[in-house]
Amino acid sequence: MTSLWLEEPAVPRAENRLDGPVDVAVVGGGVTGCAAALVLARAGLRVRLHEAREISSGASGRSGGFALRGGAMLYTVARRELGAKRAKQYWQLTERALDHLEELAGDALRRNGSLRVAVDEAERDELEREYAALREDGFAADLVDGPFLGGIRHPTDGSLRPGRCVRRLAALAAEAGADLREHSRVGSLEELEAENVVIATNGYTDGLVPRLGDVIVRVRGQVIATEPLSRRMFDCPHYARHGFDYWQQTDDDRLVLGGRRDTQADQEFTAEETITEPIQRELESFAAELIGAPPKITHRWAGIFGHTPDLMPLAGRVPGDDGVWVAAGYSGHGNVLGLACGELVAQAVLGRPAPELELFDPARLL
């Protein structure tokens, strides 16, 4: 079935056709590719974007619709692994990206916060440590007593209609002069007539640079959406069990719920963009638990995202490949990080690399 986010009519955009070589070829029409194309085109470069299907048809249009600061790792883990200074720099980058996303997305983004909840004592202890670390470094956060065993409210987060958002980014990029080519599958880098290439395909990197596939693993996420509920139950996106459960209520009161891939972990490391009966059954059961009765499911979908061993994106120049750049591997946190990394790589292509780009240097894993 179709993603709820992709049922909306496409946003109208200008049609440009650039003949011959271009300054930059962008591969991938999700949030990352469209963000990069927008920055590059506004800088006056000739930009051609290739999307194998349609704009936002991949992971960008198939997520749970969360817009969260930070990355896939807990902030306490980021401080331990990256050091306090770099962890703070990372989280601040994503907060700025969220603010910029709000400017670009319009009504596709609601800044209603998010709530990470604890389902057992161990997770509650963990989130209390995270809360203390966030507050120590000056980030807004609130401890709450419920639901479940308590949680952390992140007030700057939000709920996103990602298909609408990415299509708007694409329209802005086209307005700036980018040539956006849908149904334009790229089989090899040799096909591209460009001085620089930006690979923005998240989980689908190995076809163009095989060694990227060694560190960016494909993972399937499955989601369901219900008919509008009779009452408002959740005022913001919720997530628990380290992101293996996540749900929110849309502005028209549907419940959108995803996750549970840990119950069939071996089967969910795949590039098959299809739903499966065991995971769908788990999601239906959890939805009934949240609502108090079995809901009517109106939408079911799956999406493939890129997962890295250290839960950090790869963004920057691909070592050993002149003129080839990558921004991918968000480990399930691509709605905000995808925008940030797409813009960071575009700025580097323009010769203006930001200090934050060093956080995601592909050379650390390649």
C-alpha cells in the first residue's frame, strides 16, 4: 500500500532542462539530494538531479514523520564516543537544521516537540542520565512523569509530513534553476557528465560506489496508519525502546505507528521495500494496546534506510574518488540530518566547508 505521506498531490515546480555537462550531478531525490541541489543552484551552479523513481519516493517519503534534533545515538553515548565538545556541536547543528527546516517546510512541519518514553526501569534510568547531560550542556529538555514510566520531552522537535516537505524543497531547487529528472536511474558514475557528483541515496549507495555498501547497511522500516481516531490521544511524536517503537497522531487525528523490526531483526536487514505479515501483526497489536481497541488500518508501507556501524552519517568527499561526495547513512534519523548533511556537502562542493562536516567524514569508516 502507498505511504500516507505520498498520497498528497505533488507540489507544482518549474521544469528545467540543462543540456551537456553540468557542474554537479546529484543522485537521489530525497531530502538530502533536494537540499544539496537547492544550495548549489542558488549559488549559480549548473545542477542536474537524478531520481530513479519520483521525488521523495524513497526513505524520505516512507518514514514515521518525525523531525528530531540529535542523531541515532543517545546524547550520553555521543558525549562518550565523540567527546563533550563534538557531541554538543553535533546537537547544535541539528537544532539549527530544524529551525531551517521550519523555514523551508511551511505547514509540512509542526513544532509540537517529541517525547521519548521509558518502558522499563533500565530505560528510565537511561533517559534520566540523558536528561542530565542535555541540561548540563544547555539544551532544552523536560522530565515528565508519564506516560509509561516517564520520559523526556524535547520541546524543539516536531511532526513532519515528509512527502510534502521534500516536494517543496524540490520546487525551490527547480525555481533556482536545478534540472530535476525523475525516473532517471543512474547505473554508474561514468554515466554522469559532471565535474562533481553528490551521492544522496541513503541506503542505496553500493551500486555507485561499492565500498560504501560495506559500511552503509540497508534496513527496512515498516509503518501503519489508522483512520482518524475519535479523540486526541498524543500531542506530539512518541518513541520508546531505543526507537524500535515510534508513533504520533497527525493533524487529522490518524495514528501513524512504526517499528518493531527488532522482533524480526534478521529479515529486516534487506533492500526489499515490502511489508511483511509478522511485523504488520506486531504493529497492529501495539496500536490496539495504545488505543484500547483494534483500529482500522488505512495505510501500510515500508521504506529502506541506511544504517552505519557507529550510527553517524557519512557526509563529505569519498576518499580516493576525486569529485565524488556522499551524504547518506542516517540510521533512521534522516528527516533533519538529511537536510543538514545535504547542505553541508553542498557548501563543501562550493569551497566553503563548515567545521561540522568533520563530524561525518567518510574516511573514518572507508
